[in-house]
Amino acid sequence: MTHISLAIQFMSNKNLQEIYNFLQLSDGIATSGQPTAEQFAAIKAAGYQLIVNLALPTSSNALSNEKQIVESQGMQYVHIPVVWENPTLKDVTKFFGVMETNADKNIFVHCAANMRVSAFMYLFRRIHQGLNAEAAKQDLEKIWLPNEVWQKFIQEVINVY
């Protein structure tokens, strides 16, 4: 890498840290709450190729034109709207499929506050990547301690898979 490309990468990583509840899980996967329109440029500059959005279009900080913003940056966009009070097996199964199908890409997953995402990533990392429960739980708990609805959902997914 040249000094210029290293400087660009450093700046884009610094900018990623400014995204609400940003969490780097691996070299190829990062998560956060809702990025702003401007922050999608930093996500692209950091090398992400796919944006997965688990928030509802009616979330208070949702961008009505997010798909267009993401695609105008040359990234792919997948929207799996997950109802906060009622996450479903269908939602998580679709999410697992997107993550598995795109395992060769750098993926940035977000929702409104990184709570839905942290729970889905906890499950994905345990079930599909074989990460032990304690290691996966550490990253989940950096964001939040799941409430009763989400604890029940997490257990249901573990039981099914």
C-alpha cells in the first residue's frame, strides 16, 4: 500500500468510529446504528461492498432514500426490515442466507441502534461461524443486554438451528 492509500484507509476507519454504536467484528464485517448519508461514503472508502439494513423504513432516524445513497456509492444494498417487538425466524433465516451468500464480500450491517444487528450477528457467529457463546456474547453486550423479547428470540433461534 502506498502512503496515500494508508492515509485514506486511516481516515475512513476514523470516520467509521463516528457512526452511532459502530462495532468492528472482523476484517470483513462491521456493524452500527443508522449511518448518515455522508457516512456511507466513509463506509465505501473503508472497503465495504454490501450494506445490510435491518431497521424498519419507519424508524425515527431512517433514510428514506438509503438504497439510492448506497447504490450511488457503488455498493450493494439488502433491506430486511425486522420489527423490533417481533423478530421472526423468517427474518433471521433470510439474514443468514445473505451473510452466507456474500461471505466473500466486506459487509456492513446496520439497524437503527445496532441492537437488532448485534443480536442477529451473535446468532450468525455462533451458528454459522462456530464462535463460542462467550466470545459472541462479549460483542453483543458491548451494544446492549437483550430485553425479554430478544432473549426469547435468541433462545428460539438457537433451539431451531
